[in-house]
Amino acid sequence: MTTEATNSKFKQRVFSGIQPSGGLTLGNYLGAIRRFVDMQEGGIETIYCMVDLHAITVWQDPAALRHQTRELAAGYLAAGLDPKKSILFNQSQVPEHAQLGWVFNCIARLGWMNRMTQFKDKAGKNAEKASLGLYAYPSLMAADILLYHATHVPVGEDQKQHVELTRDIAAKFNHDYGVDFFPMSEPVIEGAATRVMSLRDGSKKMSKSDPSDASRINMTDDADTIAKKIRKAKTDPEALPSELDGLKDRPEARNLVNIYAALAGISPQAVLDQHGGQQFSAFKPALVDLAVDHLAPISTEMARLMQHSDEIDAILRDGAARARAIASPILQQTYDIIGMLR
Ligand code: AMP
Ligand code: TRP
């Protein structure tokens, strides 16, 4: 059966999540949050989650976790997520995630989990010391998605394998129980900024875990800090080319062009049409203006929201109630299919 045929009975629904495991970078904003916000305008139901149960697969200080969860919510809201158009909630406030996650632990096979590259990356050399939760992480992620029968999952390139595993779990469940109950969810990976790179090293992903703060723009950075980091960003001595081909072996230059394109909402080629032939001494100030115009109001609004955490908490409580209204009947039907007593 094709994906289309399998999915035709399911209403289109978008689901995605981000871990509240640290500060938010320009990579999170361009690669995830801003795309989530854009999708809420498409007439499809959109559901976005802060996955705190995923965050604790590695150690999180409790006070820091609470702070980071609120800060992530503030990031979504400041970037334009409208809680009237989308459902925004915190994973642990909807217990059905953990419940369906357990069912999927019994569907997923050890062999499938052993192929997950993120586990290998995160566990490192000492996998024996990694938590069992880190190993089971992708099956909880499948539960997040399938608890809402989500058809579309916007994610970065690094999450593609987990969405494919979600489809394997859905297919095995449907097959084992002889039902057509879970959809084949599609990853949505698109845009100029699916991989925003470090400002200090164009071969490394921009990441909150990079020891150098100069390597990233944080969503909480103020205008001066954003300007300073872009001015200091690593580049090469050449002028910008007029064609994309000319960026091939120039990862730092390509990254700044991609960032410009994503912020301006134009293609990288359109950036070169406007700026090809310019030296970085001319291009960087243009990028600073664009980045500050775009990002400074977001960091200001995040700071305001963080002063009103009761506002954030109320939005999340409301979001959890609306999420549960969808999730709870799907979990109940799952239990019925499996043969659990009511
Ligand atoms: P993480 O903070 O790594 O848990 O990622 C949260 C979301 O942001 C995921 O959808 C990632 O794919 C996306 N993301 C994180 N870093 C980047 C980056 N440097 N470029 C593009 N997307 C990113
Ligand atoms: N694993 C994702 C990440 O690290 C976060 C995540 C958890 C997620 N559950 C999800 C993303 C469901 C999309 C859909 O970025």
C-alpha cells in the first residue's frame, strides 16, 4: 500500500517537538520554530510540544529544566506561535505520551533501536552508562507523533531517521493487530536553513552545546551581541560569488548566505543576485541589519514573557487540556485494539 492510500483516511495534522534541554539558537529558530509558526497559517491543525520527558534521558537539573521549559515556550510565543491557532503544550502534562510510549516499547525491536545514530552519538563510547530512556527515546518520539495521528512532522535533517522508525512502528502495529489505525507520518524537511552552521567553523552545526558562545546566535541575545557575533564570524578573503556554485568549497560564506536567505525569506541565489561581488566588509553589515531587525524584537518579547511566567503556565495548561482531548481517545482505542480491559 502506498503512503497516500494508507493516509487518505487521516485528517492532515502537523506535530513537532523540541527538547527543553538548554538555550535556543538561531539554528533552532530557523530550522524549527519559525517553520512551525509558518505552518500554523496553512489551514492544517498544528500541535507543538516541549518534550521534557525526552530531555531527562540525560541529566537535567530540576530548577534549570523548569526554567528552560518556560524559556522554550517563550521562544515559540515570541516567534509568533499563536496559541489560538496552534496547540502548544508540555509533554509531561499529557500522561498519554508515556502510556503509548510503553506500548511502542513492546512493538519496536531491539535491532531497530541499535541502528539509531543519535543514540550512538549521544551515548558516546560509554554506552553501558547511558540511561535506558536514551535508548528507548525514539519509541517515545513515535508515541508523541502517533498519539495525534499526525500526518506531517517538520524536523531537521538529524531527526529523519526517527520519523522513519515511527513509520516502522506504525506499520508493525497495524500489521500485528490487523488494523489500519496509525498513519504513515511524513517528515517535512525543507528550507535554506535545515542546517545552520557554527559562526566559527562552517563544518560544524550551530549548537547550544558548543563551548564557544561566539559560535552561535542565541534567541536571547540582544541587538549588540548579535551584531558583534556576526561581525566576528569566520569568513574567507574572497568576495561573494554571483552563482551558488562559487560557494561550494566555502562553508563559512555559504552559511552566512543561507542565514541571510532564511531571515529574508528569499532563495540563496536571490541573495547572490543582490550581493554577489561584494566583500564581507559590505555583506556583513547588511546581514547585521537584517538579523537585528528580525531577532531583537523576539529576544525582547522573550524577556518580557519570562517576567510573566504565570502567563506562560496558563497557556501551557490550556494547551495540555486541548492536546489531551485528542490524545486520550486515541490511546483508549489503542488499548481496545490490544485487548486491555476497560
Ligand atoms: P535540538 O535543540 O538539537 O534538540 O533541536 C531542536 C530542533 O531544532 C530540531 O528540529 C533540530 O533539527 C533543529 N535544529 C537544531 N540545531 C539546528 C541547526 N544548527 N540548524 C538547523 N536546525 C537545527
Ligand atoms: N527528537 C527531537 C529532537 O531531538 C525532539 C522530538 C521529540 C520530536 N518528539 C518529537 C520532534 C516528535 C518531532 C516530533 O529534536
